[in-house]
Amino acid sequence: MFGAGKNKGDLPGVQAEYTRIPYADISVVKIPDSVSFKQALMVGDVLSTGYIGVTYRPPQPGDDIAVFGAGPVGLCAVASAKLFNPARLIAVDLEDNRLEMALKMGATHVINARNTKAAREIRGMTNGVGVQLSIDAVATPQTIDDCLACTAKGGFISMIGMSPFHVNVALLKMFYKNLTMVSGYTSLHEMSRLLKLIEFGKIDVTPLITHEVTLSNILEGYRIFGERLDNCIKVMVVPD
């Protein structure tokens, strides 16, 4: 992992004119001529993470799916889940503007968890059954509890949020509901598949790029993103 310190391989960052890529034959994919840099930009990170969050155990058409967190990763999970024709695709977040983006990405229902109990809403929406797949792109104690509460018996919980918390998990709830929980982040072996889906118009996450800055103005881009100014979701940095 580039620019993430000794615990992640001690590789330098890639905000540079040239970068040496170790094992490039298995970690780099050629962008098709018909796909723009902007279209391809998130394939190597948040889109791959969102996609793998859906496909650890691929859902069946007609399943109900809930995605907790409508940040960049969660929104990519919504866009990826839409590929599998869910009956209901429910996005949960605390910010209305991000829930509006979730609807653009394919969500059929949105819940603002600031105003209501999300798990209870989802159970009511599904006639008490719950969803077959819940995806946690936040990984807070509350969202983990909500996933355990709203996932149907025999269902699947996919944890793709990076949590700073030490979380207690209600294992008995998992046990009695026969739930399966997996966790992890981006899987680069899906990049070719995702580029093909982009190339043929099956998935498009460019609306998530809400701001653009030049490399010489990158600190302003970090400020906009860090403070979530002007409903920022993702910032694209381009050469001067």
C-alpha cells in the first residue's frame, strides 16, 4: 500500500510525476481507450472495495440489501449492488445530501439514521424478515449492531468500513440467526472486471467526484474533503 508507512510495506506515496510499481504485472491494469481517467479513477480503491463488499457472497436477484454509510465506499457498494437486481436496495446515512447521491447510484430506499432507528425501519420495510445482505461501510458500534439486528436469518454481513473502535459483537445474535460475517478491503483482482463494466456502461461512479483541484492546489482539495465543504464526496486531483 503506497504512502501508508512501514506497517503497510513502507512504499512512498504516488502523488508524483513517476512511480515505480512493485509487481506491476499483477497489480496494474491497462485502462481501455474508451474509458476516461475520470471514469477509471476509483477502480483501484473505493470502487473495488464497494464491489468486493457485495460479492463476498454474491446476492441473488430479488434479494434485499442494506448499505450502512453513504460515503465514497458505501456509495460504490450501492452502485455495485444494483448490478445484482435487488428487490430493495436500502442506503442508511446521517446526511441527506449523501442519501440523495445514494438514490442516484441506484438505491430504492434511503433512511436518515439521525431521525429514526435504522434497523427497526428496515425490519418494518421487509415485513419483519430483514435483508439477505447488509454492508457496513462505517463500522461503528451502532452500525454493527444495526447490521446484526436487520439481517435476516441465514443472512450475510459484509464489513468494509475501517473502524477505529474496539467493538463488542453480539455473537449469540449471530449464532441464533445463523449469520455469516466477513471483513476486508479492496481486492485488486477485480479491477479488470470493473473496467469492463465501466467500458460497457454497466456502472458509473463519476457523480461521486464532486470537486476537482490541480496538483498545485492540492492542500485546498484536502481541506474541502476533510471538512466536507459544499457537500463534498470525492475530490479529483489533476496535473497543472
